[in-house]
Amino acid sequence: MTLLAAALLGGIGLVCALVLGVAAMTFAVEMDPREKLVLDLLPGANCGACGYAGCAAFAHALLENPETEMVCPAIHENDVKKISEILERKLASLGGMIASVCCKGTVKDVADNYIYEGPLECRAAQLIAGGSKACAYGCLGLGTCEQVCPFDAIHIGEDHLPYVDKEKCTGCGKCVIACPRHIIRLAPFDLPKCEVRCISKDSPKEVKKICSTGCIGCMACEQVCPFNAVTVMKNSAARITHTKCTGCGLCVKVCPVDVIESVIELKKASILKDKCNGCSICSQVCPVDAPKGELKNPYTIDEAKCMGCGICIDKCPKKAIEKRL
Amino acid sequence: MENKLTVSSSPHIHTPEDIPWIMRQVIYALIPGALIGVYFFGIPAIKVILLSVFMCLGVEALTQKLIGKPITIRDGSAAVTGLLLAMNMPSGSAWWLVMLGACIAIILGKQVYGGLGNNPFNPALVARVFLLIAFPVQMTTWPQPRVFPLSLADTTTGATPLGSLKTAIFTYGKIGDSGNIALMDPFLGNIGGSLGEISALALIVGGIYLIMKKIISWHIPVVYVATVFVLTCLFWIINPGMYASPFLHITCGGLMLGAFFMATDMVTSPITNRGKIIFAAGCGIITVVIRLWGGYPEGVSFAILIMNGLVPLINRYTQPIKFGGVK
Amino acid sequence: MKKTFKGGVHLLEENFLVSSKTIVDMPLCPIYVLPVHQHVGTPCKPIVRQGDVVKKGQQIAEPAGYVSVAIHAPTSGKIKEIGPKIHPLTGRKSLSVVIESDGKDEWVDGLPLNRDPFSIGREKLVTMIQSSGIVGLGGATFPTHVKLSPSKEKKIDTLIINGVECDSHVADDHRLMVEHPEAVISGAKVIMSILGLNRSIIAIGKNKPDAIAIIREKVPPEIQLEPLEVKYPQGAERQLIKTLTGRDTPSGGLPMDIGCLVHNAGTCAAIWNAAAYGIPLIERITSVTGHGIVEPKNIRVKIGTLLKDVIEFCGGIKNPAKILFGGPMMGIAQYSLDVPVIKGTSGIVVLTQDEVSKSSYTACIACGRCVDFCPMQLNPSMLSRLGEKSMWEKALNFNLLDCIECGVCSYICPSNRPIKHFIRHLKTLEREAKSLYGK
Amino acid sequence: MHYIVLIIGAALVNNFVFSRFLGICPFLGVSRRTETAIGMGIAVIFVMTLASIVTWVIDYYLLIPFNFVYMRTIVFILVIAALVQLVEMIIQKVSLPLYQALGIYLPLITTNCAVLGVSLLNIQLKYNLLESCIFAIGASLGFTMALIIFSGIREDLDLNDIPEAFQGTPIALITAGILSLAFMGFSGLVK
């Protein structure tokens, strides 16, 4: 009895298998198995930043067209490598990018020209007399970037300015496109160490009039920067060349309107006593007078003063200075 | 200038006919029907109306506070829901039944969807159908109408005209005498039934007021009532022993209340006139199907609720034809 | 049968504030600001330098392309500055020429002249209209000469003079027709001669009986007078053509495609001034009105006059909430009093706190009023809901691009939704996406 | 007339989704867009009808004669699984976008209780082959109708401001519940 039952079940199974087998041949669809593998490695947010209609379309394009570049800004570098292996061709990753907001003007800092009535959407507000904020370059603070972010990585803070969640941001650039004031920029994940939080192109006089934290082009940062990383041009906010910037934070200190911010915490310098010969070079190059001591005797670093710019490390002939862990 | 000017997109002027104005008009239009209910059912009817209206307002305020939205009970939509719910319940309903209904209407029918304008179903109907299915006995215990001074005393209960029809069909297989009631009674309101559905006349007066104020268009009530009339008329001619007169069908069972006040609810009815006609015809057909062959004697609430569910699809396929577009 | 179109709305009429006030000349002001971009199309190029001395009627900026017109000095004086000033339409700073008046108001040599415009010749007239800086004065500011040069394959058979003025409050065309009917009619004749037409219609709203009576008296047989129902937006091109000729302008097409041409009454008068007297467009008639203005007036104002000077001339403002350039339905709200009157400023309306709605908008209740009243038979309800979510791609299926932005939907919406604003938002997104992806 | 009543009964009165609460998973999963809902509906109609015929034949010609009725459920599942595979292949060939849109839900028809339910009900209610077929068509039409109605509502709900806590599945379940209440109005229509 049991045997018969098993046979019956097996028989039905066999028939089904035969039918399916025939069908599989008749209705066979050429599907590259790699497409699924590639698709699984893509972020899957379908944000469209690559220019294709979603991740599946991009995966398809990668396989179909050998000239397709890895244009996905949101993908992790390891995944790019894996995809390169699957496709058996080298793909250059865009590098981890991250959005950064270039405006510091809160409601308190910048006056409004008028009372705005309408949808709480920056792009819509921009249509009405160019936005209510007196500064034509500043953040409108209505949160369009927050709405368009597919990764929930940017949020409007209590001061009505957007803040990027570094953990979540993939640098897909949706907010960059959406922002009508173009105050969001993409930068390589690790590169920026200091940022000028202003992009105003108004004359310094005008900026001073409307914003208490806008860049007034005073050149203090340009003058103080030991690496020539900051440039100030006429009627334009200061800009930092990220490849030159070491993040020493000198400009942050001197800025009279507090518009430059340190993005990363720098490790402070410390002098190895046994290597230091007390040549005093460090105290000569230090922009903040942090190394102390007497000639010929080992120097020490005043931690309260040191900003971690690393100039002394490069200049020390004895390689006696290193970053504190 | 000391004061900042306001800047917004044009137009800069606005019609005074806003939501509170519309809701006020709906309430005015419902008053005749409610008064007839009070006239025939007495003090209990007043109790049900007041309880339902204030409960709806309270629940709306409370839920909005909990969700963290601005409290909008001033727009009057909750009051309209409360009044409609009361008019859809038996006048002798227990206080807890009314309160439960109000909670269902406002919370499940409206606030979980995001409040006024977002609800796909008519809140009052959601509550009524919920109560009807959950508490069939309480929801079909109809006090009999008695003229005002008498109605203060203890009431007797009985069936609605359509209810007796159904019972007759289930018991004897034909409608028999239960179809023979004086048509003036349901027209004026001297029948058993929900608090506000008994008088077709009062409801028509209110409905015409709304049409005149251009708050509702004629399409839904006219097409709805006409569909029910034509279909029931057809079956009445075929077999008068099984099917009741169309006049009975259009005056009884809350059809007028449904056609003028429930189906026409702006939020849950189609947006174009073509859509409204399809919607109303659908309501009519389902109502007739349920009344003639279904288990429930009335069916207006179910019909409107089902058609509410179809509104997004109707809207999609009845877009207006643009100016200069292909006709 | 009543001549009208489908949709539209009766507005609360406020024209009475100024409709019976005679046009008065605005006195000379110390400063005039002339933005170089006062018309639809390419901004023109200043041809004067700071410190130059100019005379009234002298060209100070030349057209920088085909869809572009010249700008002239409204009075004699010195160029004080050429720099960014707040523009009344965009609210942002844009290049403007600032003239400091010398108080003499002297004409440039040779103006005004007196000539027979019909002997000038078509081509020359059209060039003259461009160099006189004439644009559509109804508010759209589309360069008139472009409209007067239809391509060969498009046969124009009907000229429509638009004197409907359907927006509430403003009455500049109304007063113009009452006080200078012959300028409007002669201007229409000039246009007819340019296009070789023998038929034209002048349409006037029935709420202007005095204008209708005067025009009826003066109108020659080849121009037909049509009093029209008072309804907004009766003055919109497509609706006007539909009403008068029964023709439907195709979606995405122009009135030219169906043989019609619509010109504003004010534009006709400006064409006459330029054709007969050689006077470029340096002044226009503007209604300064609204309950927030102390003495509502119709003024003949020089282009470039600052808003604050106009307000001062009209007795100042009381309890203002919004100051509009144009009527309340189409006008653009201003936030500064330092903006100049430009060619398209048909009215200056000051609304008080009581008139401006302060309540914020709520969810769409799908009442369908906007659908019923939309003169283009669109579904503004759906468009506004899509606008709230910035879903412009889906909005294209709901004929987003056919919207003429008349604002009837926003006016009528019981939920007070800024539907027109949502639609403009969607249109901007569509345009930006197009330029981004080059579709 | 009998067959019409059978269809109405299966589609409206005892609607598989609203009244029997079968097939809720694809009902919630594939109802986000009307286009996919229609595609899914057609697939379900096809699978259900075919499955009810095949299972009926197997039941009456294999299981009952050989007295293997106790194996009914497992045999039915096997057959339905094979059928779904077949449909999947066909859809992938015929309409790739539909295949992608249906995604995981297509294989899920395999374990769709609605399909199994229809097969078992056919046997339980002692329908003959034609009746089974009609019943399956009615049931699947009802399922498709429910799916399409629901997708319409859900597409509309996307534009609404639903409180955050209720977004997504919660509001979908509430809506399905209310629709189910409304469809109870048809009860008693067919005995």
C-alpha cells in the first residue's frame, strides 16, 4: 500500500517533471545568469542616479554593453571589485562620495525678505520671487533634500538646515540635483577636512548686510593657511582645495564669521622624547606655537594649542614627532 | 516698512466657499431629515444625535492630537460624519453603540488614512456597516414612529417596510401583504427605520438645497435613484408577487439619505461628472441586487461602500477631455 | 445662444474702485530703473554707459535677438548706474539701467513726429514696432513684432482685439478704451494693414458698458464689436478665440495655427503711438487700486518708475498684506517697494490683511470644483496631489503642459490648496529634467 | 443559470480574498500598481482554472479509485507547484516586464492557498468537472477583481498623507478589512 502510494506520487512527479522539461525547452529565455549576480551587488535603491531606469536596467546595461562604466555613485567599492570579477573587466569605482551642505545661515542668521505662503517645498518656494530668504544663495530649509533622499541620509535639523548622516549617505547625488539653491555638493568620502559653509556670490558688503555667518571675503583664511589650500576670489565665498588641505583648522580659528568648519577630528602631535634632539624646528614651523621646550632638550606639545595640522611631523629632521593614537 | 509683506503664487484672492462653509451647508441640509426623526422618535433620537456628533468631534480632536497633526474639528467634517452616523442608526441605539460607531467612523474610517480628504471610504458608512455586522440585533431593532407627544413614552419596536418584505419572502416565498403600505407614510416619514432615513420628503428638500448651492451635482442622486427605480420597476412588472413596488424601494431603506448625502460625499465619490454617473449607476445596481436577492433588506450602505472602493479606478478611466483635445 | 466657453468662474468684482477714475499723469520722479529683461525672450543689451546723458525716447538698450525688443529712456537725464536691481517678476536682482532724471523731460531730437502710418509699408512697420519696444501689454509681454510676422504657411484670417480685462480690480484697458477709443481702433487698423486682414473683432467684457458704448460709436464697419459675458478667464487667448470664433486651439499649438491673432487693447494703442507719432513704449496706463491703497487711481506712468513713488502719488498704503503687479488672479506679489513699473505692469493692487487668506492649505477633498471650473478641462485636483509629491512624470499623463495657469482652480479650491503653484512646480521640474537629460 | 449563480457565488458572495481570506499574501504584495495587479490576476485565473481541472481529474481517476484520498493535499500541492513553474516560464517568455514586476510573488502562487483552496473546495463541494472549472473561473475572477480594486485604492493612497505608523501594510490591511465588510453585503445572495 505504502509502496503504491509512493509510486503514485513519484509517477505524478515524473509526469510533471517531463512536462516542465519540455516547457523549459520550448519557452527557454536567454538570461545571463550573471545579471542576477550583478543586480544583487548593486544597491537596489533604484535611485536612478546612474541614468538608467533602476538597478535592474543598469545591471543589464553593464552586461550588454562592454563600454558601460560603473556610474553608480552609491555602490560600495568592494562590490565594484566583485562586479569587475563577474564581468571579467576592470571597472573604475567612482569612489565613495558624500554629500556636504554649504550653508550655515539659520533663520536667526539670515532675515527673510517676506512671508512665504505655499507648499513647503524648496523648489516650489524658489519659484516665488526666488525664495523668501534674503540671501539668494542660502538654504531655504524646507527639506526637499530630505524628501528626495532614497537612503534617509539627510535630515533637516532644528535650525532648519540639512545635516548629512555620514553612515547612510551613499553620494547618489539626488539631493544635489534637487536643491534649487545648489548648496549641496558631492565630495570624496575621506577628502574634505575643512569646508566653507557658504557659496554666496554677493558682494561682501551685501553678505554682511543680510547674513551673520556668510563668507565676507576677508581673506583671513587665505592668509593664514600654511598650505595655500584656501582661495578667496572677488564676490565669491572662499573655497578650499581639498587635495591641499590637511585639516589643520587654522582657517576655522581665524574666520570672523565662523563659516569654515572642521569636518574631521585631527589627531594631535606628540614628540617621542628619546628621538627628539631639541632642534626647535617644530616650534618654528608650528602656526599655533604648540611645541614648548628649551634648545637641545626634548620638546613637548601643548595639547591645548595643537590642532593636529601635521606640519611639524613633516619638518622634524629626526622623525621624532608622530600623531597621537 | 516695519511689517513684511506676504508673497505667494497667484491667484491672491480666494472664494469664500471653503470647507467649513461646505460642511455648514451639508449640516443645514440634513436638519429637516433629523427633525423628522426627532418628531417621530422623540427624546432618544435627540440623545443619539447629540452623542454621535459630540463623540465624533471629541474623537477627532483626540486622534489628531495623538498623531501630532493640527486639530481641525472646526472644519465641521467630523460634525457632518457624526450627524450622518446618527441618522443611520436606530433611534433607540444604546449609548455605547453610538460611541463605538463614532470611534470606528473617525479612527478607522478617517484618521488612519490621514484625515479629511484622504479617506477612501465614507467614514459614517464604515461605522454603520461595521456595527451592522458586529451587532446585527441592536442595529435592526427599530422603534416604531409615533407622533411627538406620544413618542416620549416607552416605544414599541417593529420592522422596517423593506425588512418585513424580506421576512415575508424568506417565510412565505412571496411578499404578500407586506408590500401594501400607504406610500405617503415613507414619503413623510411615518415608518420604522433609521433615525434620519424615514422621510424621503425631508431628505429630498435637503438634497435640493445642496444642489442649488452647487455643493453636490445632480448626477449622483438622480442617477442612483433612477437606476434603483428602473430596475425594481422592471422586476415588479415581471412578478409583482415576488418584488415590491419601485415607489416603495425608492422611498424606503435609506435610499434618499444614501443618494443625496452619503454617495455624494466629495472625498469618496468620483471627480468628473461622467465618473459620477458610472458610480451612481453602480450603487443603484448593487443596491437592487442586495435588496431583491441578498440577505440584507436594504443594501444602500454596502452598495456605496463597495463603489467607494471602485472610485480610484473610475477616476482613472474618466479623466476630463482637455480643451482642444480629441473629443 | 450665449457666447462663452466651458469652465471659468465669476470673480468678486472689485473693478469699481478705479473703473470710473479718469487717467491722470504721474509727475516726474527723480529715479527710473529699467531692467533689460522686460519681455518674454532674450534680454536686450544696454547701449549706454554710466554717466551718459540721455533724452526722453532715446533707445538705451537694443534687441539682442529676434525675440527681443528695445528699451527707451522714459525721460531725459543721466545714466546713474548699470547694475543689478530687484526685478518685479523674478524677485531677484537682474541687470538694470538706472536713470537720474534732470527734471526737464526733453524729447530726443525729432520726436514726436506726425506721419501717416499706412504709407510706411509692412516690413518697415514691423521693424519699427520692434525698435519701439512694443510688447503685449496685457501682462504676458510677448514681443508684438513676432506675433505680427507669421510664417508663410500660416494664414491669419481674424484679428481679435482683447478688451475683456477679466481679472478683478484692474481697469487700465477699460479706461483706455473709454478715454482713447480712437487710439485702440487705429492701432487695430495698423495691425490689419500689416497682416492684410479685412476682418477683426474687438471683444469687451459686459461689465464695461461705458467702454462698449464709446467703441460702438467709433468703430468702423470692418471691426466687429462683441460684448462678452463677465467670466474669468475670458481674456485668455484660447478661451477668447473659442468664444468668438468657435475654434479650438490645438494642444501645444498657437492661435496662429487656427488663423487667429489676439492683441491686447493697450498694445493696439501703443502700436498707434509708435506708428503715427514715432513714440516708443516709454509709458503705459496702470490701475493703482485695492483696498490697501489710500486713493485708487488710473495713472499714465513712465516705465521704470519705482513702486514707492507710485504709492506715494496715490496717497500711500494702509494695512497692506500683499502688493501685486497685475491683477489678483495673475499678478505677481512684491516684497520690496524698490521695484520698478515695467512694460507688463497692468495694475498695482494692494490687498489688505483682511483680504489675504492666512489659513494654510489642507488635503484635497476631491470635490471636483477645479475640474468643473477649469477652462482647459484638466484635472487640477490630481495635478496638485502629484505636485505635492513632485511626481512630474505621472503628471504629464494628466496633461500638465496644457495648463494655462489661469489660477481658477486655486481660487475655487475649498481646501485653499495652491494648485497653480503646484502645477508651476511640476512644470519647472519637467523643464529641468528635460534640460538635464536632454530629452 | 446554475453556472451564473456559481460564478457570482464564487466571485462576489464568497470572494476568496474578502470572504474566505485566502491568497492574502499576493493580494497585499502585488497590489501596488494596477498594471501588475492585472497581470497577476490573469496569471491566477490561468493557474487556478488549470489546477482545478488537473486536480479534479487526478482526484477522481487516481486518488479515489486507488483509495489514496488521504494523500490529496500533498498530491495537489505537487501538481500546482508544477503548474506554476509552467506559468512562470511562459510569462518570462511572453512578457519580461510583467515577469519582473511580479517578482517573488509569481513563485508564491505555488503556495497560494487560494489555488489549493479552490482545488480542495471543488472536491469538498462535490462539483463535477464542468462545475469545478466554472467555480475556479469565478473564484479567480473574484480574486482578480479584488486585486484590481485594491490596487486602485493603494495607488491613490500613495498620494495621501497617511500617518507614518500606518504607512504600507497596516493601511493596506485596514483597507482590505473595510472592503471585506462591504462585500459582506452580498451575503445571502447565493445560498
